[in-house]
Amino acid sequence: MLMEMNGGVWPTMVTPFTSDDRIDYSGLEKLVNWYMERGVHGLFAVCQSSEMFYLTLEERAALASFVKRTAAGRAPVIASGHISESFEDQVRELNRMAETGIDALVLITNRIAGQDESDDIWIERLEKLLRQLPEEITLGLYECPYPYKRLLSPRTIKWCADQGRFRFLKDTSCDIEDIRIKLETVKGSGLQIYNANSATLLETLKLGAVGYSGVMANFHPELYVWLLENWKESVGEAVRLSDFLSLSSLIEKQLYPANAKYHLMLEGILTNVSCRILQGQSLTATNRLEVEQLRRLGDEYSKRFDKGREDGS
């Protein structure tokens, strides 16, 4: 049976590494529990934030399996992981990921056709690909920015919605009008849209987007949870929080995901900021100071919301 998704905050998980460049499963267990304690609604376990293009297929599969086991039913777990160019390799990768027990298998939109290839080719290849995947597994879509960003057109998103198998779209357009058109196109289908962009999030929630799945849920997921759960009832506070989240997200322009891992070090979750993707690049002292400052500001917001809950307001 296909999974029904209920919106909310779905962090794009980072992958902790040990000093000898293996996946740090002790840190990963702490990380999953950290997300859970902050009330997230689901986990995106293998994605660009996870450095999936720098993980072997077995590492990707092991990562997804571990996160699913550690979540232990507290929240659904989805994963991507098809990074190859050839159709045959992608079929192998996707079927291996489907075997991990994840709740939904997420397809990367830019892996299905080349940057200069048409929507006709994209649909033809996706149709062929779907015939090679287990019919019972729930599917999602991810407009991954690397190696190029392929945003879904009204035609391609409608085709996907009409298949009845897709439940999740991580939108990376960072554009309210683009998301509005997508929402109109999928209306009445089971395909739901999750915004990856902080600045446009509140406005797209008003239009019908159901959730957030982005980088900044590695810094202060509880604030996104509050926004998703309270924006209708607490309009003024939601606008103020949205402003804070929008400006805070500018920290993405630093060395990511190292800066997120540094934040998680400050939280006592990870032991280092090692990243395969950065190839020797490191955070400067000023980068670290900025993360520390953002953490203090985020903590102030979290404490205020906690106090509000205790006061019943």
C-alpha cells in the first residue's frame, strides 16, 4: 500500500563521518534522536545534504537502513540515492535503495534526462524507469540542484501526479509563482509539495504547500516545526519568525554542510565537521563565530516558544 504523507518538517539529513572517513553511526544515531526530540515529521535520509554523490551505493543503502531502524516508527524515512548517468546503473541503485525498508523512494529529477533534453524525453525515460521499480513502493521527486537543477514543468508534474504513485516533491525553485503553478497542477492528486526555501515558505504554505524539507532544519528544526504547526493561528508571530528564518538561511552561503555539522557539534551531537564534498576546505574562525551567533538567536526563539506552551498561550 502506498504511504500517505501528512506534511510537516522533513530535514535533509547530513552524514557524519569518523576521523578515518567512514560513516559515523554513533553520531548518526544521536542525530536521528536530535531531530525526533525537536518534533520533525519525517526524515530525508539520503540526499545532497547527505553528500550522496560522494557515497558508494552500499554506503547509501546502509545509511538509509540505519536511519529507518533508528527512527523506529517515530517518523517516516525517505531516501534518494540514484546518482549515476546510465539508465542501467540507476535501475540497480534505485532497486537497492528500495530494499532498505524506507517508506518512500525519491527520484532525482536531473538524473532522468540531460540539461538540454526535452520534457518528452524526460517523461519517456521516467515511464521506462518506473516499469523497473517495485509497484508497491511509494515514490517522491527531488529537484536536486546538482549537477544541474531541473525544475518540473506543469506538464511533467501533471504526468507524475497522474501516475498515482508519487506523494512527495521537494521543490527547489525558490519562487512563489512557480510553486503556485505546481500546486494548481497537482490539486486533487496525492502528490504534495514541500518547499526547500525559507524565504518563500510562509507564503507558499498559504497557497497550499504542506511542508518544509531543507538545509536549515539541520540548524533549528524546532522553529520550522512551530511555523508549520502554528502559522494559521498565530499570524503575527509567524510573520516575525518567517523573517528570522529567511535571514538566518543566508548562512547556507557558507561552507555547507560543514557549518551545519559545526552547529551539531555545539549541540553535542557530532564530534567533527568532516565532509567528503569539501575536499580540504574548512570553516574559518569567522564562519564558526557566525554559526555560534545564529545558534544563540535560535535558542532564544525556542525558549520563548517553550515558555508560551508552558503558559498555555
